[in-house]
Amino acid sequence: MSTLSSPDSGNQGLAEHKGLAERWVAAIQSRPWTALLLVALLTLAAASGGRHLTLRMDGRSMVPPDDPIVEFDAEVRDVFGVRDQLVVLVESRRPDGIFDPAVLERLIQITDIAHGLDGVEDEHVVSLATERRDRVYPGTLRFRPFLDPLPDNEQLLEVLRADIAAPRVLDGTLVSHDRGAAAIFLGVPDVAEIGDRGLLYRQLVEQLEPLDDDLVDLRVVGAPAAEALLGHHILEDMQRLLPLSMVSMALLMALLLGRLWGMVLGLIEVGACLAFTFGLMGWFGVPISLTSGVLPLVLISLGLADEIHLVTHYQKLLARSGSASAGPGVLQRTYREILPPILTTSLTTSLGFASFIASPIEPIRQFGAFAAVGILYCLVFSTCASPAILHLLGPDRLRARRSLAGRETMLKPVLWVTRRPGRALAASLALAFGLGSGITHLVVQDGWIDGFAPDSKFRRDSDRVADQLLGTHILLIHLAVEGSGVPPEGDGREGWLLDPELLREVGRFEDHLRSLEGVGGVLGPASQLSAVSHLWHARKDGTWSIPDDVVKVGRVYRFFDLVRGKHRRREVVNDDLDRALVSVFLRNANYRETQALIEEMTDWSGFESHAVELSIAGDVAVSQAMIPAIVRSQVISLSLALAGSLFALVLLLRAPGRAILAITPVILAVVCVFGAMGWLGIPLGVATSMFCAITLGVGVDYAVHLVAARRRAIDRGEADPSAAAVTDVGPAILIDFLVIAIGFGWMSLSQVPSNGYLGILVVVALGLSCVFTLIGLRSAWAWRSDL
């Protein structure tokens, strides 16, 4: 083994001192193919699990399953048979709106298609073709659907107009107020029942496509459609943007390193890391979820970061050695000097992502866990496979073709700015304060609709449906009656919701809800039973009300079951007549406004005849539960990531004060980005919240390498160790930032706005981390050399 001696090595030459790193690399150099075989076997063993990978893109996976609201919503769905709805809006292109025989025939055809979808039960398909009116078939007590018979003349069309108007509850639900559109509702089973709900949505859209013509305009919206499209967009982004990111990162890496083999080494590592990590997900049964779209780019960026620092340091020592035969010794010295910061950065980065394990949201926990595992795999690759590959390639294939002085010219702005460290430090702090003050304006992303760009087709379709109907966001108000004594009886039924006075109080509550700003409409037991009573009394004037007699109320329930069906009545009032649901249709679902609305709803004190407990359920309620979970997850993850990074830095620096100084740049960067999000109105959501852990994991690497370089400069007796450290590792830090920035920059083209924002936020945050590290730490050391 050759001995390396240079002016920089001092008494740490390989001939005199051989630490663990040198011995480790020497062992790999003696058996490089064995090391590569072991890493390959580990990778292949994990990668074989890739065939077990599954998809889960439903929005309900993004809420904590043990949240009280989520558990209560599941109970309400079970008791009342409520399901997530796909809404097909059928807009007529004819002058008579929906009252055109061809349009109505098309409505029947679409309803039949809905009935034929796998997993959709007949009772969960609702349209004018399925809903029954107060007309019976001759000689029977079987009530006719609205479109039986199909009205093919003006007389029958006039009858249909009157029949639709009579109940009133169809306005804004099955028909638009202007009668230009009709709706078909499909109750979609839960993921646990049918697995991929997106498949059902895609089948529906595929079968409806030929029917969207010059007769009708069709739109399909709803939470199941949103989750299917969101998952599809994320997978499309992975297929479209990930290759662009990899190619651009690789080309930039090759250009800045000056050697193609440096790029190849990085690509081998990140390719193996992706195969290992996603294969491991398959073995553990962890599906690809809404959070998985960014995981490949995270692993690619972090895998390349290690190789960039490794190759640049190796090239620098090769240039200093000046000997063609010094390759083995230079490689050992490279690992002796670069391994401590690489170990530290791997530890801090993995801890940063592992902090997501504390999140109450399962996909975020899975993202954090497998990101941490992938980072540790990159560490194994960098310490086992990379030295073997570098040894086999030899120094001539990695030695920089051009002088390294060109890279150092990248640092001239940094060195110029830090000539006056006091001003540079003050400017850095002023920038952090100015941007960070926007945190008070930070808002949280609302619901699934914000996952789509405002000009996207689905967003436009959803807005159109909201305009034509009562609204697309449904908040369910659950009423639980806690009466005392014996419940009333009437017409063979028994239950508190037979009490006419209680039902009238429910009616006043529904009227109160309708008066609230942002509410598009309200349907509850009072309005539904009043409509049924009106029909039961042959549409006589003055009968749109709750009957005064308990027995008559019981007969209204019986008529409800006969005409509209028991399943439809059970969606409003349960069989025991002690629980009811009021559906509140919201035009928008802004978190703060909706929270204020919920508080106003649940503070209602107008129930005097009986004690009634109010609670909430439905997709809006679940979204409201998800928002605080995201905030808690962000706070907990940030705290744990900071604590983990600080712990790792203390181990490296052996001085808590210096560890705090080293982590300060990335903290300032995170504060700045949170503030910028507030100033620019970028919402904090599941995707955008991930920038924090990515920034902490990657951004702290800059300080770790700079601090390690300064320690080496001090050991060498440099007159200005801070400037020497910046010159030593500054180019690698800048190359690292530029390569990661171009990779994440492609995410700004994502079809999912939150993922696009994430890409921009990561680039900005890492750029600020780079600036605060090179300028801030350099200035701080110039100001106080003992820091």
C-alpha cells in the first residue's frame, strides 16, 4: 500500500496513522468484488419485494384513523348507510333544458351504466330514473319512478315538471334550480370493501365518454373522483418528471464534476437505493400513497449529495498528490477526512425524516420511515460499494480534467460579501426576520379540492356542479335525542323523533342553518318529512309541514318508506327514531370559516322539548380533523428533527454551543420559507409541510461539511481556517445545491399544485440554507473566532 505525503497531511500521513476509515477502505480495496457482491445481494433481496407493491390513493388514508371525528364518521356511515358520492352532472344542450325526451332518455341510459358498475348497489344509485314520486302503477300500491313512463309528449312533460316541483327537496340535488341540468349520485363503497375506488371512477368515465356529445355535457366530480385523479396525476408526474429530474441532475453533475464516471457512480447509487427502498415497501405491504410521489426525488437528491462530496474531495486530493500511483492512498485519506461528516449528515438526515414517524397520519409515517431507511442504505452504499467502484475505476477516470481553481471562482461572491462580517451577518438576520414575519399569515390547505389547480378540468367541473346544485362539500350534523320517560308511539312505531314538537324544533334548526353564510342548502328530517307529508296529503295547500298528531307523523314515516324507500329514509332517520342526520351543503370549505360555521351550528340551543346532542360527520368534518393533524404533525416532526440534528452535531463537534451555531442556518431558512408561504398565500398542507424535514435533512449537511472542513483547517494550522474551509468544501456545497435544485425544480411543473409548491419551497429553502451557511457561518466565525 502506498504512502501519501503532502503539505496538507502533516503528521496525519497514512504511513504514521491509520484510523478505522483507512483500514475499512484498505479491506475493501483488497476485495472490491466481494464488497460489490454483498451490496448487490442486499439490494436484490429487498428489490424483489417490488412485485408486491400496491396503490392506495384515497384521501381517507390521510387522516388519523383513531381521531374521534374519524371514528364517529365511520359509525354514522354504518348506521345511516352514508357513502362517499360520485356526482354525474348531466347538463342539457337543448333549449328546453332537461325537459326534452332525448335528454331524459340519456339520463336513464347513464343511470343504467351506474347500476352496472361493480361494487355499486342499486339502492346507492339515485337519479330521476330511480327516485319514486307520488303516483302508482294502475291497480297497485307500487309507486312509479319520475321517468316511468318516459315523457315523450308535452302533456307528460308538464306532469313531470309538476311532480319534480312538488317535493321541493329535489331542487339543487337531483335537478338544478333552472332545470337545465340533472344529477346522478353514486354511493361508492369504502376502500376496505372494493380496494381501488379509482378503478370504479375510471370505468364510469370510460363508459360515459361516448355519451358526452351535442345533446348533453357530462361532468363527474366528488371525493372518490378527486382521489382517483389525484393519484393518477401523482403517478403521471413520477413517470414524466422523475426521468427529467434524473437526467438533468446527472448532466449537471457530470458538467460540474468534470468527469462522466462521477455521474455514473451517483446514478448507480440512487438507482440501487430506489430499488431497495420501494422493494422493501413491497415486502412490508406498504402501498404507494399520495405522499410517495416525492420520495424518489428525495432519495435521488440525498444519494447524489454524498457522492458529490465524496468525488469532489477525492478529486481535490488527487490534484494535490500529483502522483499517478497515489490512488489507493488518496482514496483512504479521502474517506478518513470525509467519512465523519458523511456519517453525521446521514444520521441527521435520517433522523429528520424519521421524525415523521411521530405523525398521526399513516402515509406520512410511512414516508418518513422509508425515507430514513433509504438514506441509511445510501450510507451503506457510499461506505461499501463506492470505495470498491472508485478503486476499480482507478484515479485517472476520476481525476478532474480541468483545474479545480475554476470551481473556487464560484465562491468569489461569498468571500467578497464576508469581507465585512458584521454587515453580512446583520443582512442575513434582517432577511430572516423580514421573510419570517409572514408566518402569522400562514394558512392551512383545505380539503381535497385544493389538490387541483384552479384552471384544471376537475376544478372547473367541481365549481360548475357547485353552481348548479346546492354544493359539493357536505357537512353532516348528527342529532342524538336523549329523551326521558317513555318515547311516543304512533302507527306501529316508537321513538323520540315521532314527537311533532321535536320535529318542528329540528325544522327551526334547519332554517337557522340555511341562514348562515356559505351554506348552499340544507336537507334534514324536518324538510324531508314535510315534503312527504305534502305528497301524502295529495299536495294540498298548507300541508307542507309536520303533522300535529303522533300517529299522523308515524303515517308520514310509513309513506316515506313506501314512496322513497326505507334505505332513503334511513339516510335521514334511523329505525329506532332516536338519531337523525341533517345534510348541510357548503359552497366552499375554507378551514377557518368552516370551523367558525361548525361552532355556530353546534352551539344551537333551540331544542327545548328534549335533550339533543349535536355532533358532526361527513367529508367536511373529516377534513377538519385532518387539518389540525397536519399542524400537529408539522410541529412534532420539526421539533424531533431539530432535536435529532442537534444531537448528531453535538456528537461531531463535542461542543453544544457550536452545534447550535451549525444548525442555526437551516433553522433560519425554514423560518424564512414558512414566512414566505404566509406572504405569498401558499397553504400548508400534507405535501408542502414535507419541505421542512427535507430542508433540515439536506440543509444541515452544508454546515456539517463546513464545520468539519474548518476543523481540518485548524489542525493544519491555517491562518484563516474559516476562509480555508469555505474554499475547501464551498464548491461541493454549491454543486450539491445546484444539482438538487434542478431536480426539485422540475416538480414546479407538477399537475398537483401542492407538489409543485413543494418543489419550489425545497429549492428556496436549500438556497437560503446554502447562503446562511457560507455567508452566515463565515461571518460569525470572522466576528467570533472562538465560536
